[in-house]
Amino acid sequence: MRPPPHLALSLAVAWLLGCTQGAVIGGAYYAPEYDWSEFFAVTDGRNFQVIVSGNPFPSLTEPEMKRRLLPVMQASKPRPNLTFTYDAPPDTPHPYYRMVLIFNAANDLNASSVCAGQIRHKPEPTQPFDLYAIYCRDDLVLSYTTAWTAASSPEDPRVGALFAQLFLVLFPDAPLFRRRPLTPFMRW
């Protein structure tokens, strides 16, 4: 006998919440220009720059935090065979794709400002691991989301779980995000 659909849905949601191990992903924004196949094409088999601002772990220096955080991000990476790097490309590519991670971002900071190179932080952190993640192409915001957890170090399992979920939200490959005409007679 199959469980009622609402019970099955409730169990699935509970399971997903348990998988995040205390990580919370906020809402998400996707520009009309966002295209997962473009993300795949520019990152598969290549380095993908990550710009990090802020430090969620005050007991670590920022260089130490970044060094320890990179393998956690790499282990949770999205589906393309990409390699996260903090190194800026020798010559700024056109278009210039990158992911910007801001810890304890100012409340009034918007993603367009971030892609244009402006970053501000809260005067005092409100969460131990409060993250604003933006995917940029040149000065255009392609997607963004927020996330937070009560992690105590880069190697805390909650950080890996957070990044695994964050990358699914920031770089979705669902059919909804593939370019198709929006007509009432659309066939999937």
C-alpha cells in the first residue's frame, strides 16, 4: 500500500532537511539570462574563480580559512568537472564568470553591486557562518542566494552540507531553468 501523497511529500521534505545538517539556504534569484548549459560550457574541465570576502571563523586568519575552505567547496562542487580557485585569471576574460562569496554581508548590499566590485560587511557578525553567494558574468548577476549554519570550522560537516545544497540552488540544472518558449501548449 502506498502512503498518501501528502505524507510522502512531508517525509521527503523532512529527509531533505535532515540532510542539510542544520544548513539553511535562503531564497534564490535567477536572471533571465541564466542558462545552466552556459555555466557547464564555461566551467567543465576548467578553473572557476571564487572571490571570498570576510571570515566566518574569527579564530582563523583569513588566508588560513580560505586554504581550509577550498577543499570543502571542491568536495561539494556542482556537476561540471570544474576546479575552484581563488587565483584571478592572468588577463580578465570576456565574458568574466566568477562566484563571489561574502561572509556577513551588509544588509543593504545587493548582488548587482557585488558583480560591479562593491562589497560591504555588517559591523558585527550575526551568525557564525552567514553567506551571500553570487554568480556573476561581467557586471551581470546570473544568480544569487544566501545561506547560514552554526559551523565551528571549515571542516565542520555542516559546511560541506551547506555548500552541496548551495551549489544546487546557485547553479540549478532543472528543466525550468533551461531555455524553452513559455507557451500554454508547451511539452516537456
